[in-house]
Amino acid sequence: MAAYYNNETLIYRDGAFVKAAEAKMDLYSQSLHYGYSVFEGIRSYRTVSGETRIFRAEEHYDRLQRSAEALNLPYHWNTEELIRATYQLLEKNNQQDAYIRPIVYGPANMSFSVNTESFIAIQTWEMSPFLGNKALRVFTSSFQRPNPKAFNMQAKAAGHYVNSIMASQEAKAKGFDEALLTDLDGFVAEGPGANVFVEKDGQLFTPSLGHILPGLTRKTVLELCTQLGITVTEKKISLEELKSADTAFFCGTAAETVGWSGIDETVFPLKWEDSLSYVVQKAYLATVTERSLDEAKNLLARKMEAVV
Ligand code: PMP
């Protein structure tokens, strides 16, 4: 397992900075027993100017609040104070390129009753930006995403991730790199921890909202496509459509954007470097590190010339 912390690492815990190695939680917590907690996955980057920047910090902490409210977990913090605490924590831990994991959890409570109390912890660990392409072999999972009437799919709730873990483990046991989950009607939904984009004939497509976590990276990709002039459509995507795609990629805070080499037995025909998705990948990495989009725009212009 990865070493997330050492004896010096600090975490933010209910208003104070404490050593990760010494922090304790109640084993009678309702969150531990029933997966009843909410969390975020955020990233900070060393930008081109050398500063530390938490990417879309406000939107991540606002989503944390909405997730807590959706689950009736008391939420008595505000986004501004949590962002300030996170920057302080990164500085204390001497981290710039980091993964940030806030979690809100409940007290000792073995019943299903609503709590009056809840707690927050923010953990950070080093994570460098991903600069290559792993070209994932993806497996269509036998596990589907939960029925949105059984779970609030907008909420980033810990319990939902049992489904993700099962799917990811199944894919790896079958010799693939990652899983793709469908929704309960069999349409493409998302990965265990990332959204999906599909490229076909010079256009991008992504599953519409409803059965998926509305990812902030997905939102960023949609915005970048608009800025770059790449046509992108949100719609229901069947597995047949996916299998006839030119290429596809996952996107998420941790994954950033990562291309697929194929799905199940299908190998995608388009080389990653030749795809528009590759331009989007370049644009995404520029955005998070606050570089200009010039490189991505030039790349796109050269591709367009090649087509004409
Ligand atoms: N779907 C799921 C199930 C996820 O866990 C994540 C990661 N948070 C995403 C999509 C992507 O969300 P974001 O871009 O906000 O990280």
C-alpha cells in the first residue's frame, strides 16, 4: 500500500492541525459501519508561476457541503474557511502537487438516526501531474452504477464506492486496467472514479447527467471543448456506439484525462496522439497549471490542416 503519511505529516481535523499518525477516530462511528460519510477528491498544482493552486477549490468544497446535506450529515463549516485551512495544510506539509481528501463523518451511532454532530478531516499527500498516456484497456463491468432512486448520485458518498471497488477489482482480475460501468438501462455511465468521453468522427460525446457523478473535470473538459471549438454532445451512449468509437478517455480529478486503447475485445482504431482527445488532454494539463492554451490550440490547428 502507498505511504500516505509519515510521522511528521499533519492533517486538518475539526479546526486544528494534528499529526496524521496520532489522529484517532471512534470505531463505533456510524460512518465506519454503514459507509455513511461524504468526501471530496481535490488536487493542487504547482503552477507555471511557482505558486500552489488548488484546482476549482470552491466548487469542490461546495460539492462537499451539498453531499453532506443530501445525506443529512450536519455541516457546520464554510467553503472559505476550508480552502484557507487547506492552503495552510499544504504549506505545513510542504506540498504543492498534492491530492487533497476532505471527509465528513458521523459520531458513534449504531442506529440509523440523524446525528446532531459530525466531524471533518482533511488529508493531503504528494501526487505529481500525469504527463504521459497509459492507454488503458477497459473492461465492461458486470456491475452497474446504482439506481439513482436508490442513492443520490450527485452526492460523493463513501458507501457508493463499494460499487466502484467491486467493479475495479473485477476488471483487474480479468487482466484489464480499469472498469467501465453502465447505468441500469445498459448505457455507458462512468468509471469507478472518473467520467467518460468518447471520440467519433472528430466530435466528442459524454453521458448525460442522471446516473453519474457530475464531475468537475467533466465540466472543465466541456468548457475546454467550447474554448477550443471542439464539438461535444451530452447524450445517452450505448455500448455498441462505444465499441465503434475512434477513441475514448476517462477524466477525473485524480485521473486527470487518460486515454483508452480499447474496450473489452475491441481495440480503438485512432492513435491517441492523433485524436482530438489528446488535444483536450494537453489543454487540461495547461489549465490546471495555469499555462496558456496556445500549445493545445496550435496542435488543434495542425490537425485541422492535416484533415483539409
Ligand atoms: N465519477 C466518480 C464515480 C468519481 O468518483 C469521480 C471522482 N471524484 C468522478 C466521476 C470525477 O469527478 P471529478 O472530476 O469531480 O473528480
